Amino acid sequence: MENYLTSKLFLPVIVGTNRKERKSVLVAKWLVGEMSKRAEIETRLFDVKDFALPQDDYGTALKDDFPEWRDAVIRADGLVVVAPEYNHGYPGALKSVMDLLLKEYIHKSVAFVGVSAGPWGGTRVIEAMVPMVRELGLSVTFSDLNFPSVQNKFDEEGTLLDTAYEQRASDFLDELVWLSRVLKWGRESLASKHHKA
């Protein structure tokens, strides 16, 4: 049991929008920096703008066309999704990338970072994503991280201006680490139709 309490967890982060002048990438880069300070976390940043998805095909049939993403999710113990709220929903590019895989997500954690220009901090995009990731087999953390009025949160160099987020991110990551450890133990110790113990 001791190895589950001390082993390093691989928790990739994905930026969920490819729009120009997006602020979500500032949030994601800052969070990756916070995650990298923690000895128990290994992370890697993915960006939906780097996925050249074809216009004439869709879904898991394409997963081998994106081996870095496929292999990262297979290896991952959990996932962090940084997504802006567009018209009360999530970006289509994010859904397209998430749909490249299915069984690779099962019984792994996912934590959400909501971003918005308005006062809600992406709460509605997170609400929209929960049923989607549940269908993929991911387990959602109890804690979210919200960035309302994101245009006021960073300077021109991408430095976070509000130091209160350091503690918020720490609490957010504590919950993600806890859930990721529990699910890792379960995947490797308990037989299910998706995993052999």
C-alpha cells in the first residue's frame, strides 16, 4: 500500500480552446508551473490547437493518428481540463479531442478549471462537461478552480496578479492527487470488466 501513497502521479493538462487571443492558455501554463512544484506530480501541457483533426472523420478511429495524446492518456493517472465558457458550453475543439479516446479514460480522475471573461468563472462550462466526461468513464473531482474576469488576472507577461490563487490551486491539486491515488489503487488492485487486478 505504501507505494500508492508515495508514487508519482502523471497528470496531464489540456487547454480546451483554439481561439485567437485566448486567455485560457495563461491559466493552463500557470497551473502547470504550480503542479511542477509538487514532488508527487508529473505533468505535461497539451493544447487543442496542436491537434490537426481531419474534416471527414471523427472519434476513436483516429486515436492512432495522435500517438502522443493516446500514450499520455494511457499512462495518465488523471487529467486536468482548462476550458473557457462559450455560450454556456464547452468548445467544439475540446470535445473533438476528448472523443479521440474512450477506454483509455476509464476509472481515472479529471479536474476542471473554468475560465470566463464574466463573473461566473466558467461554472456553467464545468456543469456542461460533467455529463460528457462521465460517459467517457472519468471520475470528476469534488473541487474546481474558477477564473472569472480572466482578462484582469494576468499581466502582459502572463504573470498571475492575484496571489489568492496559489492556495486555491493547492487545495484543488490536493483533491486531484487524492482521487487519482484512490483510482490508481482501484485499477491495479480490484478486478472489473475494464481492468484486471
